[in-house]
Amino acid sequence: MMTEKHSSETVLGGYRVLDLTDEKGPMCGWALANLGAEVIKIEPPEGDRSRNIPPFYGDVPHPEKSLFFFAYNTNKKSITLNLKTTDGQNIFKELVRSADFIVESFRPGYMESLELGYSMLSRMNPRIIMTSITPFGQTGPYASFKSSDLMCGAMSGFMYLTGYPDRPPLRISVPQAYSLGGAEGAIATMAAHYFRERTGEGQYVDVSIRESMVKTTAYSIPWTEKYGVIKKRSGPYWTLRGENTRVHFPCKDGSVTFVLPLIGSSPKFSGKLVEWMDSEGMAGDRLKEVDWENIEAGSVSRELQRDLEEAIVGFCRSKSRDELMEGLVSRKITAAPVNTIQDIAANPQLEARDFWEEVDHPDMNTSIRYPGPFIKATETPCVKKHRAPMIGEHNAEIYMNILGKSGEELILLKGAGVI
């Protein structure tokens, strides 16, 4: 059952999204906008609070210069609307009648308190899909609790598994929980959209940010249930077959990562590594005596593993990262550099795949490089990026062209604090 709104040029061309998220869920609308939907970000008259999240372009704190806001709100439009007012609520209902999706991240029950909950809005527009992205979901004993990206990461178990065993748990420095919650929201929204295309019926989608983070630790849960062993953070080591093996190796100008071939599926590759180290006098007699061609991973002693690790650590410290990568890859040992963000920005693989897009910011007389499309599809590519909107930038376009309001009405609504 294909609707007449569908555009063959993009997945969501012709569909309209009302985005009410703050910092907890903007990636959901961002993904839908990339797929071609018209995403209208609805902000309070002073602007969404995520506009005040640093860092800021030029290190100047300003709601129109937040790089956080820029990153997650490209390809969106912005209108201002005060949902706490009766006029604002009525205007929102008018917008819902022509919309296909609503995405919001208010505390559970808030939209209902404004008489804008799904049960009411779906009576006005039975095809509407409403997605709520909240820390703990709409139900359960934690539903009404406030939270943050840090708390969702900690309560998911993710932080407990990150860092060194003799140090406190670690949070990754960018908002992982909020990003995953938003991404899961986009997937769930598209699943609901697929159902609507087949049946004509909209539905309500409930996404828990904390639960999206719990899924990142899924492999450790059956481990605990089956063996009664609580997985712990292990720093530069990876636990395999009940033993810790080093996977992080510092070098002169950074780090590389690889699993020791000694305990992996092909221990014979350790011989190639030992041969390389021996050519530079850094292997040691013990390692040279091993029959690397015929050794079996399951028979490797703990002592031999540690001897190999210590030798490799010393060897890696004598090399630059590029020297190590060239030598490891040429010997068919799976390895990767531990890239910095600067490395990522200059990565030739990403360049070759046109991963980056230069986006003009004429209001700042500059352009900024952004990650490009999150998928590549021959028939339905993502749309070209345009910068995140300024506060209320599209008020006239949306209120006049979609709702048919006059310029005089907009002036009165603005004066009354409604827009």
C-alpha cells in the first residue's frame, strides 16, 4: 500500500516530521531528514536548550554556534512555538493534521498533560507515527526519573566494562547513549512506517535510551548467566578462553591494536612476527625455539603467551605507527591503528568513498566539513546536506505556506509569546 506522498528519489521524500526532541534524541530526526523527509524542528521561542551545548564555533558561546547542535540538526527546518500556551497547542494540532511523524523526548506524561498525547493526536490523524525517546521509556518504576547521557551509560553496564581494571569506570567522551537512543528511534520509526505503508495505520513507538545502551553489552549478559562470571573492564586486554591477552600496543607516535596471533585462529602468524622481530635482534631465544608452523592455539602455555606479549610490547615501542602497520599488514596479521579524530579527518579510505561533505554556513561566512550520508543507495540516496537551521528561521515558510497564516497574525503570535 504505497501512499501518494512517496517520492522515488529518496526513501522519505514527501513525508513530514515534527521534531520536538532536545539533546536526548536529535539523531532520530537527523536520520529521517537524511532520508529525504521534511523535518521541522519545533523549538521554544528562546531556542532549543541543546543550542547551548559546547563546543562553539570560534569558541564564542552562542545559541547559533553550537557545534553539537550543528552536528545533529543538519537538513532540518526550525520554527518556534510555545507549547505551554493554548494557542501554541492549537497550532501544533494544525501541524499534526498534515504530518506523518512526530518525534519527541519530553518526560513521560508531559505531552498528555498538554492534551497532545498520541491517543488524542491519532484521532486527528490516524496515520500519524509518534516516537518518544526517553531515558527509561514510558513504563516501569524508573519511567518518571530524570537522567543524562552519563547516567544512561552507567546504568547500562557499558561504563563498567570500559577502562582499566584498577581504575574507575569510564564514559566515552561523546554522547553515546543519546546517539544510540536516537539511532534506535530512527530504526523503530522506519519499522512503524513500513507497517503503515502496508496497513494504512500509524502507531506509537516507545524508545528507552538506557535499553539501547544495554544492548551494547549483550554478549556479557549470557556470559554472566551461564558461568556466573561478571565481565569486567580489562584495559588493553581482551579476555579470550578465560585468559587476558593484550590487544593494545603503544608505539612511538600512537598505538596499534591486534589480537596476538598466538592465541587466535592462526598461531602460525606469530612466527612471522617473531621472524620480523628477530631480524632486528628483538625476539629472544625462547621465542625462536618455538615451532610456529605446527603449534596449536589450545596448547599454548601462559608463560609463552606472556613472553610473546612482552617482546611485542618492546618491539612496538621502537617503531612508528606507520612502520608497524606496514609490517603487520604485509605479513597478513590483522591489525589497525588507534586513530585520533584528526586521523579520521584525513583518512584516505573515507576520502575515496566521499564520506565528507562541505556545508556552507553563509551566516558565518564559512563552510564546515561534516560526515556525509550514513548510507549509500543507488536508487534512493540520502539528500545533500544543508546547515542546521537558525532559531525560528522557517517560521514564515511553515506558518504561512502550510497553515495559511498572514504576516499580521505572525506578528500578533510573536507579541503574545506563542512563536
